[in-house]
Amino acid sequence: MESMPYILGFDQWTHKHKDMMLISGPCSAESETQLRATTKALVATDKVDVLRAGVWKPRTRPHAFEGHGEKALQWLYNIKKDMQIPIAVEVAQPEHIDLALKYDIDILWIGARTTVNPFSVQALADALQGVKTTVLVKNPTHPEIGLWIGALERFYAAGIKRLMAVHRGFHSYHPSTYRNMPLWEIPIELKRRFPKLPLLVDPSHICGKRDTIATVSQQAMDLGMDGLMIESHYQPHNALTDAQQQLTPEDLNSLITSLKIRRQYINNLDTDYLSQMRLQIDKLDNELIRLLAQRLEIVEDIGRYKQANNIPVYQVERWRHVINNRLQEGKNQGVEEGFLLKLLQLIHKASIQRQTQL
Ligand code: PEP
Ligand code: MN
């Protein structure tokens, strides 16, 4: 597991819903009244493990509401004492960390706009050196898994062992029904590389609007993600930030109740069936790899022939023919065209590399 072998497994976390962790609360801490009313209703659902609230808000443009800062930390501290719920806030500067720790905040999260910047992340990691706390790292705003992993590694190296990642989608310049594109292949790859790292999904910031949050939450569960962070507010329409995407605690409760969470192993029958099918997949994958190796060997022979006869490695006509022919075959066999094209391009790239290396 690369350079973070000792991250605590998810089974070592406490969470109410036995199959996943739920963090909820307003986008921003707006007033003690708002926080109290929202938290009371969230606690009543008995489904929320951690209360979230932004006290410093990273706004895209200036002159918008930027959070109440230290004043809001005092509200959160009071609420935690009264309602016995762990609290999470976003920190973006070392001073934020000092203040959050002063007010006994349980979980610090690193926002997407911070994860993109290694200087900022390192400054936060330095401020956390020797501190025993829990850090959640949201993905960077653009789809670069290395930055996400790099931020996790910086906190890990500073001694933070209770780390979690949060998938909140990726910015796209193109119009889309999402506020941030889910690009599920990225969190899936993170999970493949760090299977013990708890990975939560933030459907609120992926969707940007209330009506699709349930669908994305279900997708997250279907993909085996470990929990959700969902924004909630006792009066969503009056919220000072992200009003379109916040749910009432009651709506959050129904959403969570309606989620279908498939446990990994239902009974022996299912595992037998699954292991048989997986055996077949293993065999087919090995066969695919054997065929690819065989193909590359022939490519190498052709490469030598081209070299000896002064023929260029790449010939556009031949490539065009290969693509058309294979896509037609793909159509006959029911293989999706976009997928096949990408695969052929990858194979072609590897073949060219083989020949140019000769
Ligand atoms: C937030 O959680 O309110 C927030 C600002 O999130 P992100 O960093 O994902 O944009
Ligand atoms: Mn928000």
C-alpha cells in the first residue's frame, strides 16, 4: 500500500449506521440558532455520526459571506457540550488549526481548493505535527489523483494516522447537470491503491442541487464507498451559502432510510456463485494478457522488418484500417464503441513504443 501502510482501517471508527459513516450539517455556521436547530434535528434522526459546519468559507469571488470564524467555533463548542456530537470544520491556514484545536474540534477537513496547493497542504501538515486528531482530505478541484494522494501523504508524514478521503467531484468547464463531475474512476482508483483508507462521498458538492443527491448517494453505496458527507440546514432556502444543495434534516433522514446498502457477503450461496464467476474472470484476464503479449511479439517482428527495410514505424492508412475493422467487429460482438476505441488507442500506443525502442 505504497507509503501509507498504517492508516487505521474503517472498522476502527465509530459510526451509528453499521454499514457506513454519515457526516452532516450546514455548509456554513451562520448563527447559534441555526446550528442548534439543525443539530437537534440531526441528532433526532440517530443516523448522523459527526456534525459538519464551515466557519471559514473559501468563496470563489470576494464580498460574499466568508464565515464567522472564531465566534462560530464557540457556538460549535457549546453545541458539542450540550448534544454530545463530534464536530468537523474546514481548515485552510495554520491559524485555523490553532483555533479549531483551542475549541476542541474533533475532525479537521481540507477543502478542495486547498488540496490543490502543496504549499498550503504542507503548511497545514507542519501545524499538525505531533497533534492527535482526525483529518479528512477532499479531492482537489481538478481531476489529478496524485495531488489528492500527495496531500494525504503529507498529513501521514506529519504523524496523522486517522485519515480519511472525501470525494466531492471535479470541476469541469463544460456545462453539466453536476456542479462537480463525479468521475468515479478516480475514487475507485484511490480505493484500489489504499484499500484501508476510509473514503467518503460528498454528494452535495457533486450535485449542487437537492434533487439528485439521493441518486449519487446510492451510486456511492453501490460502489462500496465507506460513507457520506451531506449538507443539511433547518431552513435550506435561507442558507447563506449553497442554498440549492442543502437538505432539511427530515429529508436527510428519508434519504438515508431509502438507501440500499449491499453488504459484501450475504450468504455462502452468494459467495460460492461470486467466486465461481470471479474464477472465470481471472482466467479470461490471463488469456487477454497472454494475447496482448503475443500481439506485442509480432509487433516487434514487424518493427525489425520495417527497420531493415527503411519503412516508417507509423502508417496512417494501416491504422485507419485497423480502427474501422475492429470497431465493426466490436459492433458485431456488442462491445461499446467508445470503450473499444480507447482500448485500441492504448494498444496502438504500446505497439509504437515497442517499435521505436528497437
Ligand atoms: C464545503 O464542504 O462546504 C466546501 C467548501 O467543500 P469543497 O471544498 O468540497 O468545495
Ligand atoms: Mn458547501
